[in-house]
Amino acid sequence: MTHILIAEDEERIAAFVAKGLRAHGYEATAVVTGEEALEHVEAGGVDLLVLDLGLGDMDGFEVLRYLRAERYTLPVIVLTARSSVTDTVTGLESGADDYMAKPFRFEELLARVRLRLRSQPSAASRGNVLAHGRLQLDLRTRRMRVDETEVDLSAREFALAETFMRNPGDVLTRERLLSEVWGYDFDPGSNVVDVYVRYLRRKLGAEHFDTIRGVGYRLVDAPA
């Protein structure tokens, strides 16, 4: 069943939206803080997020920017009382897929939810599971497996593992990994890449990663 997360601090509105979505066959979960919303998304299984901007603990824009920075691609519909052009543009440029102002009609929200879910590629077509040798990375549930053993990864470890899994056998320079996982503005003199590769070696097995001295690292097909 398609799972929709509602991050809304007004309980009356959250209950109204959740009830309507459930009546149309969706699984709906309502939370009141940005921290709770992030925890649910990071746990996996959320297909779409309906996000209010005026959450109690943080601004909804912070939630949105964090999700996009960590490469979560689930659709996000902003549902807020902030209706200015500036806020709308900020929301869309921060990674929102849609922006609705309150007050709203549920029928319109439902139509937008259906549209965003339809526009998402199927799990098979978007390659939700990356596999290489004994490693499997599920992009939807954010889970990593070595053989049949599930391994817990932090968000940054996951992003680094995903970069390796999308480029198996390629030599990835430290500069490229800094750019793709941490962003261009990260200090290029940092040893953070080496530190996080060491974390992955501990968790996934050192045999999966070759060091190319003076250059970077390569994901290899390790024997069982």
C-alpha cells in the first residue's frame, strides 16, 4: 500500500488530510515535528511527503533541504499558509515537487498526490536496488545488505556506498567523491573521504574496496 507521510503541526488539519487519504486507499501517517518527519523518511517506506512549513521544531524548508541534500527523491508537496510568491519560489527551488496554499480543498490535494505518485518511475524502471557482487543497496528503503545480512549505514555512509555502487569497477578520485557526496564547497584538503571509506570497509568488508594510491578508491567484486 502506498504510504503518505503528513508533517503538519495543526492536528485538525493533519487528521482531516489523513482521514481523506485513507478513504482513498492510501496508508497515511501524521507527525507534528520536522524531526519526526525526517526519522520516518530515513526509516524507509514513505512514498510521498505532504509538508507544512510552520512546524514547531524547525522550518519546513529545513526539512526539505535536508532531504534533497541527502538525496532522498520522494515527492514532496508543500501545504502551507505561506502563499507569497517568494515562499512559493523558495519551496520549489529547495526541491518541492508541488506547492499548495491554505486554505485548500481536499479534492485538489488528492489530485496532486495522484499526479506526483504517477510521475514517479516504478521501482523496476528507476533501478531501486543496486547490486554488485555480494552487495545490495535498496534506494527506496535505504537498506544495505552484504549477502543476506542487513547492515546499518548512516546517511552519509549510504550516499558514499551509493556512489560506489553506481560506478562499480571505476576508479573514483577523492575529489570526485568529495564533490558527489559532500558538495563542491567542502574543504578539498580534508581526509573525510578516507575516514568514511574506512567506515564502509569495517561495515561491508575491506575486500570490496581497492585503494588506488595517490588517486582514490574502486569498488571490486569480492569473492564469497
